[in-house]
Amino acid sequence: MRKRQRAGFLVVALAGLAAMTALAHAGNGATPLPPRKLAAQNAPIPPAPIGEPVATRPVMSEATQRNLIERVNAYLSGMQTLVGDFVQVGSGGSRTEGHFYIQKPGRMRFEYNPPSPLELISDGQSVVVRDRKLATQDLYPLSQTPLRFLLADRIDLARDTNLVSVGADDTFVSVVIEERQALGGTHRLMLMFSAKDMQLKQWTVTDPQGYDTTVALYNLDATKKPDPSLFKINYERILQ
């Protein structure tokens, strides 16, 4: 049962590395708000499905949508390292904070602040969910996680993902991706980027039951190179 729970946590956290509502403030050091509170404030207009504009939303041409997708592709493909802090907000309002490191291709580390004992590590091939308190770790193939494309060297969202929609306003550019899994059902991931510089700001994952988990990023540094030892996985410990 515990392993199943942690597997679910992995999907949420990685896709939490992936579906995003909006930050209350876009600048570094801003404190994100839970998505349900944010909806009542200056949340961006939800993106209309590609090729199917909704009458109540501004109509976006296919050329504009393609341009937005290309901008997101260029940002994600050009981003080689990213270090910063995060806040994760669950559907019930639970709040967890921590620090993260990304080094492409394929390497990532999410460290959750106490009292959470968890940390997530990817070495480019596998992902482990490590429980510091119980001294356990569970291993999963990186290729089976929802945000594998975020760690890819290069990405073409239209080709490499099931892109559901794209949208933009003066503050954010948002893309929505669906991940269909035979056993886990369908997860929806919304990524949000700053409209000004296309910097990744937040993501929200919606699980098959309709529950949202939002991860907001701040204090971002794309110039700092993480220590390679941060992404090492002890495979001998897993075998034991």
C-alpha cells in the first residue's frame, strides 16, 4: 500500500512539476497562492482548445497558437539548468515547500522541507522517490513519468506530447497536455510561463479523479550549475 501511495505521489509531484495555474506575483521571491484562491484574483483566461475557440474567449488564430508553441519549445529546449524554490499546494489546501535542481538532459532533484521526509531524484534514466525518515526509496523509469519531456534536451510539444490547448494573456502563456496511462488513467498538466520572458512559473496537474496539485516556482536561477552528485541514485541500496 505504501509503495502505491508513493507511486501516486510521484505522478502528482512530477506532473506537479508540470500543471500550473498562476502566481499571484510573477517576480522572483513572490509567494504563490493556492489555485482556488487565485481563481478569484487575476488568473489568466483559461486556454481555448486548439482550433476550437470558445465564443466567450478572445479568438486566437492558428498562426498565433503555433507561434506560442514555438516560443515554449524554444524556452524549454534552450533551458539547460534551473535552480530555485518551490511551493506545492494540494487540492485540499495542504502546502509543502522546498528546493529544486534541474540539469538537462534528464537530471532533477526536488527536496521537500521538513516535516516532509521525501525527495525526488532523477539521474537521466530512472527516478527515485526517497523517504529519509523510513530510509526507503522506490524506483521508476524516467520514461514513464509525466514530465519526462521537461527534462529532454530538445522538445516539440506538438509532436512529442498530447497537446490539448494553448492560450495567453498579458501575463502568462499556458499550455495543457494530457497523459493517458493504461493503469493510472488520464492526467492533465497545465504549464504556465511568463508572457514577458517565457520563464517557467508554475504547473498544475489534474488527476483522473479531478483533484488538482499546483507547483509554483520562484527565486529561479538559470545560470547556476548544480553539483552532479545531487542526481546520483544508489542502485545497490534498491537491490538490497
